[in-house]
Amino acid sequence: AQTVTQSQPEMSVQEAETVTLSCTYDTSESDYYLFWYKQPPSRQMILVIRQEAYKQQNATENRFSVNFQKAAKSFSLKISDSQLGDAAMYFCAYLPGGNNDMRFGAGTRLTVKP
Amino acid sequence: DAGVIQSPRHEVTEMGQEVTLRCKPISGHDYLFWYRQTMMRGLELLIYFNNNVPIDDSGMPEDRFSAKMPNASFSTLKIQPSEPRDSAVYFCASSFLFGQPQHFGDGTRLSIL
């Protein structure tokens, strides 16, 4: 079974600084998708970024970028120029290429200090 | 375009009562998902539909849980009878194509007393 591990239950960052959230996953498949979702206190699950496993280029969305290391099965999220609104739970998610059973990590709670 | 719409946002009911959660996916999305989020188990996929047909319900915890999708714009998740351990946040999500991001609703916080 595929599992997703987020080893940092909590992280904090100073406003305007950069922070990296870690995620590793376990799979024997070569075709899959990876996502980062953000869940603020409002409870919404908001897509942050998506990466297809067959693409070597790391995905980027404005201040958010990933470091995708397929061989190491690592998918970290970097947030640059952190803002107060970035404070939330961040979930890493793995979607296998063969079905829609998306697996989520336990989450990392990010605090942004003014 | 409206996002995924769930109702109610909060539900408090007594053990043994029937609970029905509702979801309207984004128009044009062929896939619909029901998730449950708890502190202990995190986010778990309960069931998903493709073109209104249930594809995988292996995550449904017990026979007390059932889900239907009578048409492309509406789905329900029903718990009968409800138990205190069913208390959780239930999310509905939809996606356009396989592999595309799932768009989540605001969730229903369910409390069973």
C-alpha cells in the first residue's frame, strides 16, 4: 500500500522568510501524481501545487515550488516570502496512476510569525 | 464558477439518528469523492464515483454508511444509524479528469452525541 509521510508535525517561519515542508512517499509504481493541499482554520482544502511523476521539471506556482526527487521518493514544498495568510495545515498527497485512491500525509501545521 | 457545495456545514444529532450529507460537484466534473477527516486517522477516502457510478467503496467503514449519486449534480452520504465514533468532518470533492486536482467543498462537521 502506498503511504505518505510528513515528518514535521509543526513548523514555523518568520514573515518574508522561506520555509520548506518535507514529504516522502512509498510506492512501487512509476506513474503517479503528487499534490500539496493547504487547510487554513476555515477548514477548506485548497490545492497549492501539483506534480506529475513523469515530469522531471519541478512545479512552481508563484511563491510555492516543489523539490521532486523521484528516486528518493521525496516531494518537499518550498514557500518563499512567507505571508501571514500562509499559516495553515499543509497536506502532501499521493495519487496512483491506476486509480483514484488518493492518500494523504498526516499534515504539517505551519505558523507564520510577524 | 461555483465550487463544490456541501450541506449542511454543521450537523449535530443524537446517536441512532439518520444523517444525510449532501454534495453538489463542480459542473462538468466526472469524478466525485467523499472523504472523512479525523484527528486520529487523518483524511480517508470513503468512496468515489465516475459518471455517477460508484467505482470504489472499499473505504466505507461499515454497512451503516451508504452513498448515492442519482445524477451528475448531486450526491448524498448517509449514515444510519449514527454513532458517536462517526463524528468527523466529511468532505466532498470533485475532479474533471483522472489525475487532475480534486476540488474540495467546505466540509460538513458532524457531531454525534
